[in-house]
Amino acid sequence: MVVLRIRDVPEEMRNRLAAIAAERGQSLQAYLYDVLADEVRRRDDLAVLEAFSAGRHGTRVDTADVLDALHAARAERDRALGVPPEDAE
């Protein structure tokens, strides 16, 4: 483990952070560790989302194929439940 030091933190900010930590039942150190860990997790999550949105990962299934499969599954479910088709009215 390494030690991080933050210089020139205004006393008012330090006191507010300590109060937030106390509200959560944590020490200031534990609270700040959680804040930093959350930031790292968010960055990792954003990287994953960006990779998916850029098409570098994910599925090769076409949207139309997904919709066709969904409609077919719903029609099969409705037949099994005895629900009349929508266009039969």
C-alpha cells in the first residue's frame, strides 16, 4: 500500500468531510478511501460502457432479429395461455 497526502486543503473543507464521515460512522480516512474507490469504479464502468457503445464488444444480433424472436415468443406464450391473437378481433 502507498500513502497519499493532499496538501492545502482548507480547514472548512476538512471539517465538512470529517462531519460527513462521522454521519456515516466512518473515520475520515475510511470515508476518503471509499470516495476514491467509488471514483475508480465509476471510471472503470464508463470505460466498459464506452467500449460497448463503440461496438468493440457486445452482440452481432440485429435489432430486427431480436424483435422477431420477442414477437414469436409472445405469440407462443399467448397460444399456450389461450389468448386470442390481436388481429382476430
